[in-house]
Amino acid sequence: MNSTLKSVGERGSLVFNQNVKLTQLARSGRLEEAVKIFDGMTNRNTVTYNSMISAYAKNGRIAEARRLFDRMPFRNLVSWNTMIAGYSHNECVQEASELFERMPKRDVFSWTLMISCYVRNGELEKARCLFDRMPGEKSSVCYNAMISGYAKNRRFEDAIRLLNEMPYRDLVSWNSVLAGYTQNELMGLALRFFDDMPERDVVSWNLMVDGFVRIGDMGTALEYFRRIPCPNVVSWVTMLNGYCRSGRIIEARRIFDQMPERNVVSRNAMIAGYVQSLQIEEASRLFLEMPERNSVTWTTMINGFVRVGRLNDARALLDRMPFKNVAAQTAMINGYVQGNRMDDAHQLFEQISTRDAVCWNTMISAYAQCGRMDEALLLFNKMPKKDVVSWNTMIAGYAQEGRMDEAVGIFEQISKRNTVSWNSIISGFTQNGFYTEALQYFVLMRKEGRKPDWSSFACGLSACANLAALQVGKQFHQLLLKSGHVHDTFAGNALIAMYARCGRISRASQVFDEMGSLDLVSWNSLIAGYALNGYGTEAISLFQEMETNGVRPDEITFVSVLSACNHAGMIDEGLDLFNTISRAYLLKPVAEHYACVVDLLGRAGRLEEAFKLVQGMPIEATAGIWGALLGACRIYKNPELGNFAAEKLFELEPYKTSNYVLLSNIHAEAGKWDEVERVRVLMKERGVQKQRGCSWIEIKNKVCAFSSDDSTQPRTVEVCTVLETLNAQMRNTGLMAGSCQIECG
């Protein structure tokens, strides 16, 4: 009997010790070691299963956690709560909700878990419904979860109403509302609420300090810090972080040196500050002095070496790391990606046993950014749990490659789109010239109830600018005014470009004058607007004003100013500006600058001078430069030079129809019909296809697009008949050159 009891006791002790080890490994992220222990256990109890379920869930392997839960021979209330907590941790709200409804029995913790899960996911109505359904007396933890949810989502009236309804209010309740104000950077309201609080603890004071740090008011943050009766480590670290984030590394170090006690968190904050300011040697010195280090320490230091391009030092540190966590490995992968060492990045990625979403997304994004979309798709399809970042990365990658069909296919598969998803597809359409589609998706975005941000408006306005859709652009302007984004610099710049491209240069100038802050793009946008609309004098005047305001011009500025001189026929002014680019501004002229000057000289009939400029350029002539010269040859009837320029263009753009048509027209106007025929034969030999014509028009504030080969448009036959009639009348009146005709394709 005694030996039997002893054996049972030993087995129980062994299971207990194994459960403790299992829990420790799970907490430190060493999941594979935990799995080995679990698989090797001959005796498992409910605690064993619960520990393993928690370990899987905390490491993002929620499907394996659920499989283990379903295999359990016996489940207690803790098992159900652990599984719901796992779903909540992995943002699987629907699965958590379904499991909650199936629970045979619930305790206060079960209800609180589910309410918190809804709150974290922003589903406050469902959280409140569950809160009201909760039987018996509600705990203060439940109240605080709801109050915190309301406050974080800026529903302060609901938060305070619930606070007043609480039978027993504690400091956590008051701090939950205060945290909502400070985290949303509403420091005026936070101050009033803080002053009205019946009592305060160090958490209350820390929230106020953190709030002022968030808005960059380090002076007031320091004032409140000094008023804390008994500051704790969090108080000191909050100030330390504030100075580091604002780049005030000397004050940060002073705070660090004054700390009465320093833990690993404070040292990590100081190292992060040095890394942010790229003082890697100081960071490394502090790293070596640390009595203890955690995974954050190692990861921060590895990331520091990555940021300054010391990849070998970063890898050496990663190899020395006692236990390699996924964050450190992902930082190293990111370094390899930045250094264009994709093979090394892929090799390290394959070595990681437990990858989180950030790790997967880093690798997918790397392939997408370097145009290797097939490899990105392969990883994307293997990814066990895709988040919205994964989907958005794929959309942006396909859009960058001009593969909009695939981008739309990915977009349509997203079950829960965010604003970035919509912006990615809209900007993709805009970047690839599908302007009407960009506007259509903007409309769909609003219909789905998603609020556009400055990027959405900028893309929409860019589409309006390229379509010259003034009325739709005005609607965007009104939406901007209502949304409050009109003061955003990006949106303001897009407005300037839209009005300018639509020929409303005075309106563009008004938007420019009303903008609160101007950047280089703002000045360039208006200068380009003046250039586009033929206001050369105004463009040069604005260019001079820009310099007076201390804004240094860039290459784009000079393209716009030279273009303005070109359109206005200001030859001498344009040539003077061109000569100052390298002499006065130490900028190297680029192909676009030479193209402007060639066009400027060509329009003035100075073809020989333009040709000499092209021959003497220190850079390779582009299609834009030869195109400008060819256009000038058309104006001033120079078929010999036109032939030379065209041949260069055919080498650079062998399938661009307009180049062949322009050369054909030059020869036709000179009466050289054999040369016209030669160009036509050349087009056939090279397989140059006639490009379809496309146009658009605004009808009742809607953009309608038409293409010459679209037979589905209503009244197509009637339109073609009218065009053919006009064509015949033009021939009869002698208005057409021998080779020119209007065609209805």
C-alpha cells in the first residue's frame, strides 16, 4: 500500500514538474521545446492540456490549439476559458463567440474575456449587448473593460455614463477614462478630468505625463513628472522614451543617469534612443554593460546594426543570442532585404520554426518590392493566418507591376478591408492610368462606409486631374472641406494639381495661398500649373518667390520652370535658367531638362542649335529628347533631321505608333510620298499596331469613357456614320492632307 501511494505521488510530482516546465517554455516563446515535452509525457492531466493550448495560442498557432482542445479527454471551465482567451489573443472574434455560446458553464472570467475580446476588436455594440446579458452582479473588471473600450474609441459620454452607474468605482475605472483622453491626445479634456478625479495614484500621473509626451509637449510632461508624489520606474521610463522619440538624446541620458533604480526596461529604452539617433557605438557600449538582457535588448541592438548597414555585426549578434526569437530574426531579414541580399533573407526565413505575421509580411513585402510577385504569391498562399497587411501588400505589389487584374482579384478576396486596402487599389489604378476605375472605386469605398483619408483624396484628385474632370474635382474639394483633410499638405497639393490641369489656374493659386503649410511639392505643383496653362512670367515670378522663402528648388522645379518658358516662348529666359542649374544650384541636368531645352529651341526654329545640344550632352539621349526634336522637325519641315531623330526613336520605342505617324506626316507635308509608303511598310514589318483612341467627358458630374474599338457603346453606328460624312465633306473641300483621314475603328 505504501509503495503504491509512493508511486502515485512520484508520478504526480513528475507531472507537476513537467507542467511547470511546459508553462515556462511557453511563456518564453520556446514552443518547439514545449511540444517535445508534451509529446513525451506518458501522463497528462487537464493542467497539461491547458498549458499546451495556451502555448500554441500565444505563439499564433491557434488551429493547433483548437485541435488539442477538441482532443481533450476531459475539459474543465479553465480549458474553455483558455481556448477563448487564445482566440481573443489571435483576434479570432467569431470563433471565440461561437465557443462562448457553446460553453456548458460560465463564470465571471468567461464573460469578461468575451466582452474584452469584442472591445479589442472595436465591436462595442456586441460587447455592450453581452455586458447587459451578464447574469448576477457584474464585477468591476467587466465594468472597466467596457469603460476602457468606450474611452479608447472616443465615446466618452458612454464611458462616463457607465462610470457613474458603477456600484463601486475604483481608481482603475477613473484611469480607464483618463487613458482614453490621453491616448487620443485630447489633453485639454484630460486635464479637466484629471482635476475632477476624487483620488489619483501613480498610474494617473503617468498617464498625464504620457499624454503630454504623445503630443510632443516635453516641457509640460516634465512639469507633471516632477509633481508625481512617488514616481516609479514607469514614470522615469516614460520621460526617457519621450526625450528619445523627440531626438533629445542628451536630456534622455540625463534622465537615465538620474534614475534611482534602473531595470532592463529602462536600459532598453536608452539603447533604443541611441539606435534612433544612429549613435550605435553608444548603444553597443550600454548593451555590453547591462547586467541582464532580454529578447527586446538583443532585438533592439540587432536592429541598430541593421539601420546603419552593419549587417555582419547584426548577424554575429543574432548568432550569439541565447535564444533567437522571431522579432530578432525578422529584424535581420529586414536588414538583408534592405541590402538586396534576398537569398540570405530567404535562407534565414526558412530557418525560423515559429513565424509570426510580421515575419511573413516582411518576406512577402520584400519579394513584392523587388518585383518578384510569383515568389511573393507562393509565400502568401503558404501563410497560415493572413492579416490585412498581407492582403494589402499583395495588392500594392501587383499594382506596382501594372498587373491590375491580379490586384483586383486579391482585393475582392479580402473579407475585412481597411482604408489602406482601398487606398492600395485606388492608387494602383491611378498609377497605371486607369483613372475612371480609380474614381469608381473611390465611390465604392464610400458606399461601403469606409471613411477616406488624405491618401484616398490625393489619389482621387490625381485621377480628376488626369481626366480634366473639373466638376468631379470640385465635388472632391467639397468632401475635403467636410472631412477636415483640406488642411493636409498632400491633399492640398493634389487640389492645386487638379485645378491647374483643368485650366483653373486662379483657383489653384487660391488653394496654394490658403494652405496652412507649404512644402516643395506645393511650390512645384503651382509652378507646373502655370507652365501647363502658358503663364511663363507667373511661373518664373513664383520660382523667384520660392527662393525668397528659403525653399531650395529640385530637379522637378526646373522641369516645370523650363516647361513654362517653353510654352510661353521665353527662349532667353529658359536658356539662362538651364545654365544656372549646375552653376548656381549644384544640380546635374537630367534628361527632362534637356528635353525642355531641345523643345524650346525647336519651337523657335533653332533646329541646328537643338541638334548640337543633343550631340554634346553628357547623358544618353532619351525618347523624350528625340521626340522633342522630331516634333520641331514637323513644325519647321525638316525631313532630313526628322529621319535621323525618328530612327533614334524607333530604337528606343519600336512599337510606339505615334512616332511613325509623326514621321509619315513630315514626309507627307513635304510631298515625299515614297517616304510615306516606306514608313507604312516599316510599321507592318515591325508589327506596330494602331493604338485605339480613348476619350472621356463629364456628363451630370459623372465621368464617361469611350474607346474607338468599343462596339458596346450606345449609338456607335450612328456616331461612325456622322464621322464618315464629315470625312467625305473635308475631302471635298480640300481640308485634308493626302495621307490624313478620320477613322472610326
